[in-house]
Amino acid sequence: MQEKKTPIQQTMTPLELLKSEQSRLKRESKLMEKELAADFQYIHENAGSLLISTVSSLFFSHSKAGRKNASAAEKPTGGPSESIVSSLANPELLSIAGGVLPLVWSVVQPIVLAWGMKRVKNIFSHLFRKKRV
């Protein structure tokens, strides 16, 4: 499927067409870079409030319609543990946990290894210790 060419494009050589396409792509990429830099600047300046709002929305998110239905019904429920379980079933929490687990493992791994080595050392030291009579 061929594109319709404008009169200017019909008079341009293939090399000129490529150069104009290249310059258009460069302009678009610079514009995208500026937008991305502005987004990163916003994230950098507001990282604390974004993190707090994300965590609070994960654990305390309930739709307004859900709140109205719950207050209208006013049925006794299983208590606060039910809301915790429903917030833990949130797919957003699972996606965040998937991204955080490698970081947590990199922090916990040295602690676990050090504890395991001490434990093995104690076991071997008790096996080969001379018994005092």
C-alpha cells in the first residue's frame, strides 16, 4: 500500500526524502525527550508524596460506590481483617510486590547467609569440641 505523495515529495529524490524523514524524526525525538525530562523532573520533585499516595491507595482504596453500598447495608462483617485481605488481593499490590521482591531479596540475602554460616559454624564446633571430664 503506497502513500499519496504531495507535489513537493514527487519532485524530491529518494535521498532528499530520507533526509527530510530523518529531520522530522529528530524533531519528534527531541520533543519526546523534553516531555520525558519534564515527567522525570515532576517525579523527582514529588517522589515522597507520590509514594505515600500510592501506598495509601493500595491499602485504603475503596470506590465511592462501594462505600455508599457498605454504609447503606450496614451489615456486620468479618471485621478489619476482611478489609486487609481484600486490599492484599488488589492486583496493583501484586504488581508492586513483584517489582520490590528482588530489592528485598538483595537486602535479606546477606543477613540470611550470615545467620546460616554462624549456625553451621556452631554445629561443627559442637561436634569437634573436646569434652571436658
